[in-house]
Amino acid sequence: MTGEKERVPALDPSAEYAAARGEIDAAVARVLASGRYVGGPEIEGLEAEFAAFCGVAHAVAVSTGTDALRFALIAADLKAGAEVITSPFTFIGTTEAIHQAGGRTVFADIVEDTFALDPVKVRAAVTSRTAALMPVHLYGHPADMAAFEPLARERRLIVVEDACQAHGAALGGRMAGALGTAGCFSFYPTKNLGACGEGGMVTTDEAHLAARVRRLRDHGQSEKYRHAEEGYNGRLDAVQAAILRVKLRHLPAWNARRRAIAALYSDRLSRLEQRGLLRLPVERPGARHAWHLYAVRVPPGRPGRRDAVRERLAAQGIETGIHYPVPLHRQPAYEAMRLQEGSFPESERAAREVLTLPMHAHLEDRQAERVTQALGAALEAA
Ligand SMILES: *Cc1c(COP(=O)(O)O)cnc(C)c1O
């Protein structure tokens, strides 16, 4: 059946490069000719532009999203063994950062509709050792930040947003990255704002926190060869910064395109949802979804149904993803936590049901139409 049918990739970073090629090539050439490959005006320019984009006072560029999370926690003075509450339904970078910052992960389950941390479960997980909350804006939908605010105030908790999938998301008119003590972004190539390599950013309104992240990313230097503390080699390089500055200018238009694709998907698939064959992603009132991923749920009519649907789509050349097939508390890396199946039922169910459809700013309407038709046929058959 594959025949001449065009392949539909789930993600397409090279299409993004093609769309801005002239500007990116010029920016890279400018940096290469300048001789300033680490630090310098491209980093400062990107930081100022990204801070303005998020509506925060400070943005500090770092090497990866995982380092952004790690540095934010260390900079917020996380004590050794302090507890950080986060979701088990996320990428492992979230919890790696907690442990690398000296903290302990305490998981709380997610809500059904947005796949983000459940405020009720978070409140129940707070102990006298809790120091921080780390909500994840999964797939680009902001977590329920307003619900965490009273708890954070009451218990003096810091709130670090894992906004690695949420460049351009917003809640109540405030941008992701401006919704907590600090916001952490990844510029991994497939994110809404992606480098041609690795990158990350910490955003905050707090000057001392920004200054400490600046120091941590650069071997703890307060000035050249004066080390206030041991830090890390955690800087972003100037070539990536120059590329990101170009792409940041396109981000609003590219995110608008993602939104249009999400609207097309939801329109064409609503009939299948009415028949109970799948569940569509939501955008809560007051929230702006960044549509990093468009994740549907395929309810398990029988075991393996989601994977059967995925295989049928693959046979049609349509690439889909599963973000994520195993929640973190069931990963071998975290066996020592001894969290059995059943510990976080919503996360476990999400891991069994989610299927992410092709989503990137350069996906064409006709490709998106083909995805919805093929998905309809696959759901009928599976
Ligand atoms: C991508 C991602 C990270 C890690 O970012 P890197 O830049 O790959 O280190 C962390 N958390 C989430 C939710 C992510 O999607």
C-alpha cells in the first residue's frame, strides 16, 4: 500500500533550515569570520531577545535544556537531599537535573486532559523536606501554574518550569518562562525553537538567580580566573546563538502554523472522537498551547491497539511517535525508588494510550489531511 505515497515525517528540522537558509547561512558566516566562538555579542543578543520574548528581566543561555534545569535548581539554593516534586510522565532530563543538582525526586501524578502535574496530587506529596515544584508544560500546554501559586507561597517553595517543550506557550497572558521562579528551555533541534546542535536557556525575573546561573555555566567564575565556586562547562556557543536569533524571529509565525495544523487535525478528527475511537488534545481556557506535539489518546479496545494503529500508519509512510512509552517511575534507572505499577495510574495510562501525530511548522495541509484520513482508517481497522 505504500506505493508512490509520500512519506510524512513526524518532525522535520531540515525543512526549518530550508525555510530560513539565507539568513542562517549569513549568521553562521558572520560568527565564523568574527573569531568569537564562545561568549560575545551573539550570546548577549540572543539573551536579550529571548528575555523580551518571554517578558522576563533576565535570560541566561546554557548548553542544554537539562543543564538549564540543573543550574536553575542549584542557583535557587537547593539543599542536598531536598525534595523536588515533578511528573513521572516526562523526558528523563527533568529528573536527571534534579539529581545532578543534589535533590531527590518525588513524583506526583498528572491530570487527564493536559498531561501536566495534578495540583491535588502535588499538595498531597508535599513534606517538610519539599523545596521545589517542577511542573512540565508537556507537549507545549502550560501546567496549571495558578493552582501551584498558593501552595508555593504557603510552603516557601521555588517553582521551576520545565518549559523545554513550551516556547511561546502562555497562561493568563503571561508567557511560559515567566510563570515561576525560573523557566527552563531546551533548543534541541526538534523543539519549537531549535538549534542546529544543542542549547538551552534559563529565564527569570530574579537578578541574583540569573547571576548565579551565569557563574555556574562558566566554571563558577566571578571574573576571569577567580572562581567563587566550582561550576560547569555549560555554555551555549556563538554559532548556535546566531542561528537561534534568526529562528526566534520566525518563531511566532512558525508557532501560528503549528496552531493551524492542530486546528485542522482537531476539526477532521472530531467525528472519530464523538464515536469514542480516540481522544483529542485540549487547550484549556486562558491557556495558549505551543503545539510542540499533537498527542491523541487511543483508548485500548484490546491490548496493543495503539501500537497496531501506529503500525498501520507507518505502512502508509506516516511517522508517529510515543512520548513517552514508559513513565519515569517504571524506568530501570529508577528501580531503586521501588515504585510499582499502579503508583501513578494516570501517567501509566497515558503511556499506554498516547500517540503523537506529525507536527512541525513546515507540514503542509495536504500532508495533515492525509494523516487524518489514514488515522481514521487505521482506527476503524485496529
Ligand atoms: C527536551 C527536554 C528536556 C531536555 O532538554 P535537552 O536540551 O535535550 O537537554 C527536558 N525536559 C523536557 C520535557 C524535554 O522535552
